[in-house]
Amino acid sequence: MPNIVARSMGWHRMFQSFETKTDPSDGPPRLAALREHMMRAAVDAFLVPRADAHQGEYVAPRDERLTWLTGFTGSAGFAAVTSDHAGVFIDGRYRVQVKAQVALDKFTPVSWPEIKLADWLMEHLPRGAIVGFDSWLHTPDEMETLHKATADHGLVFTPISNMIDAIWQDQPAPPVGPLLIQPIEFAGETHDDKRARLAKALTGPAVITLPDSIAWLLNVRGSDIVRNPVPHAFAILHIDGSVDLFIDAAKVSEEVEAHLGAAVRLHGPDRFGPLLDGLTGPVQLDRKSVPVWVAERLETKEIKVQWKQDPCILPKARKNQQEINGMEAAHLRDGVAMAEFLCWLDTEAPSGKLTEIDVVRKLETLRRVDNGLRDISFETIAGAGPNGAIVHYRVTNDTNRPVTPGELLLVDSGGQYLDGTTDITRTVATGPVGDLEKTCFTKVLQGLIAISRVRWPEGLAGRDLDALARFPLWTAGLDYDHGTGHGVGAYLSVHEGPQRLARSSNVPLEVGMCLSNEPGYYREGAFGIRIENLIHVTRAPEIAGADNRKMLVFATLTYVPIDRRLIDKTLMSRAEIDWLNGYHAETNSRLGPRVSPVTQDWLARVTAPI
Ligand code: ZN
Ligand code: ZN
């Protein structure tokens, strides 16, 4: 292992960047060009979502139309442009950022979802106005909601070729990242078996447009976008188990072609439409993710459509044993990097010389050490002091803050490895902190422990368990404004549906599902606390003498020390203390043999029983 105490920040290319690349002055001339184009096409408004045809969390540079037009770089949002108004819709995370990034004399930030797009359009457009939209970038679900909400106002939504693409002179080309084979030792099931298994439940061909579904189904991974190892492609799964795959030939090597075999027929993306035309209905589409374009193409040909969830979603969520094994192995290596990082932080933070960016760089550097890291699984959140209270904070050169001794530092990060995806948050003290911080931290920890220990009858969903994580906070009049956990992919998306630990989730939890367990507490302007482990659902061991009910439990994937300096032991029950001590003993025995000597000593100290 390298000497991780020395302050050597390798200046190799990082996955994460700290630049805010846009200039507010670029927006107005582009907006003027768009309006001119709108006038020529006789549309009264045009919608500019931050979306591509695959509805993913990350988009390729060519699909950054919202950023190009407005300057706004946030990970969610959209714009609506009329002849005299340009609304940039952003949620609570981006209220401050948007004001710095867009030309405020031309663009108006709109608080979303408090103000709905439908209401905004009705306010700024006359009755019967024509709203143009790119039917590749919107889903039937989305458009139906808009349609219904504006019906009384008679707005006409008209699919139209993308107007941003028409005026964006140097728009990047679509990505052509190569496909990679996901080896069977990590996938755990051949794609022949997966296709045959799924096809049995089909009553007609299923159109699949979600890249992680296609990657899972065919045991491949892609490299078209950052953070999520998925390919941009479309697929049709037929009732005989064969697949038509629409993908740029440049992405498919001979080796991958051999892996896909004869039952996966390759076509260029331009063949997608013509092959849809030849399908015999009912054709299965997912209204939450399929582009409107697909539904309209089928409709034009009078081919019957059946609205059903993408057939890959649930099977993909139920990880098999090899996938769980891979997740465990990835978490072990990731845990080593995290332990080295936390040890380094304990040594360096008291100097007061570190900044948030130093922290992010160091952590990425350690994850890269001999670790099989393919990418980070999202932009690391490193929030010192009050920045920790900004739930989706991402440090840039403009917001970079010193890590001041005696504050809380929240670090939420993860890695993409061939065998699994990780996502972990630790909140640490950079010196002695006050009692309030300790009380809040302990309550958050108690919530994490409650989820880690719960045993529940089969059939319950995330909404049935979410409150357990909040109970310790609720009793103190506190809460947090995010779900307790999200699904996680196996070397796929770090946010993967359909299961969640959240009030809104009615998807029953099933064996093999991987989730995060991440309660938190945020005090605006002061500090933020979140503790996050990944967990997976498994059968509960039998209890002698108990009823013979089928019950489930969570097993933990993440083993990394939790900062004992922030715990007020007097608030905890004996069972909670036992859980923590057991967790720490396991952490020490898993990571101890794998970390550097300096970290080994540190690890033994910080995992000692409380
Ligand atoms: Zn996280
Ligand atoms: Zn998470």
C-alpha cells in the first residue's frame, strides 16, 4: 500500500470535476435563435427537458440541451419557452445554483414541483396554443399528465423534431462507447436463460428502452454515459426469447457479437422504426419510460399496445447469489479504500488545511488503488459544516469550503466495480463537537440500526419499514426530507427501482433486492448528518419456539467504521449497543487483514466496543 498519510494528491485525471463550465451570457442568443425557429415552425412554446430517449439519471453531452440553452447544470430540471417567457424549472436543491448560472433577465427560475408545468403553460399561453415537444424525450405518462391538466385550456401538444438540435451548431455526436461482456461469474445467469425465462411471461413482443434493463438482460455493460455503465440502445424481446437489438455497430466488437449469439439480432438504430412497423400486437410498452415516439409509431400502424412494466425491472432487482457475492466482494475492496480514507482524514483534518475538494480527490485516489474501480458511482458529496445540510451538495471550485476542525463532515460516495456497485455515507467529527450534534447523530444511527435489525413478515413493502428509521428522530421532534433507502444495481445504476424504503413505495421487498439504508438529519446553516450502508433482503433464520411465519431480514453489505466520537451511548438500548459492537467487530475482522499497517492500528482503535 502507498503511504496514505503523506499529502500526495495525484494529479491524474479524476472522474469527478470541480468546474462549473457554463457562462450565463451564452444563453440569451441561443434563446433568441430558438424563438426564431419556433416562429418559423408556428409553435407557441417548446419544451426542453434534461432527458434523453432512455430516461436515465445521466445524459450524454449531446443530450445536455437544457444546459446548452440555459446554462443550468443541475442533474434535474427542464425549461419551457414561449415567445416572451422562458421558465427554468428546478427543485429545491437548485434554487441557489440556478440564479448563478442563467441570465436572469431572459430566463425565469420556476420553483418545481410547487409550480406545475401545466399551470405555467396555461398562465403564459393563450387558449388553444401549440406546444411543441420532441417525442423521443418524453414518456406517455408525462404527456398524459400534461394533457389532462391543460384540457380545459385546450393546449395542443405537437410532436416536432428537436428545435435545440436544429440550432445547436456544434452539438456533439451520439456516444459510441464499446459494449463489454459482463462475465457469467458476476451475472450468475446466462442471457439465454434470462431471455427464455422472461419470454414465458410475455403475451406479445416487449419494447425495452431502459439501458440498464438491456444491459442486465444481455449480460453486457456499456460506456455511453458517465457513472452508469450502460449502453444507449433499444431492444425488442419476442415471445420466442429472441431479441432485436438496435445499436450503433461501432459499439459491438466481434467478441461481443459472439457472446450475444444468433438469437440476438443486431440492427442499426435507424432500423428501430421499420421493425416496430412489422410487429404483431399487442406490443408491451412501459408508459413510465418508453418514448412517446414509439407509442405513436405503433399507433400510426394500428398495432395494439399493452401498457406493462418493463419485464426486466423486477427480475433485475432480485439479485441472484453470484450477484450478491459480487456485491460483497466489491464492498470489501471499497471498504478498504474507505478505511484508508477515514484514517487519513483523522490524521489530516485537525490541521484545518483541508478543503472539501481535497477530501473528494483523496477518496477517489484511494478507490483507484489496485481496486478494480471502473468509475465512481456518482459525484462524491463532501459537505463540511453547513454544506453538509445541503442534501445533494456537490463541491465545485466556487463552493469549495475548508474542513474546519470541530465541525461535522458528511461524505457520501461510491464506486462502480465489475462485480458490484457501492454507495456509502459516513459523517465524521473533525475535532470535538457539541452535544446537539452528538444527540442527532445518535438518533440517526439508531434509525440505521432499527432497519438493520428488523425482521418482517413476507409481503411488506418499503413504506411499511420506512418509519422505523425515523422513530428515534420523530420522538425528538426531528425528521429528514428524503426516503430512507433506494434500490441499487449490481454494476449498474446506483439508483435502481422499483423497490425503495420510502413512504411512497408499495413494492413488496423480496429476497435478493439490494437497497440503501440511509437515514439522516439536516440542520440548515449548521450541519448535516447521514449514515448509509447498503443492505440486501434475505430469509430470516428460524427462531426456536416461534410461529412458523415466513419472515425476511436485511443482511449488511457495507462494513466501514461509524464514528464513535459522535455517539451518546446513554441514549442507546443494550440491543443497539450490541448491534454496533458486533458490526464494528465484523468490520475490523473483514478489513483489518487488507489495510495498510497504519490503518490497521487505527481500525482496531475505532472499532473497539463502546
Ligand atoms: Zn449515498
Ligand atoms: Zn444512497
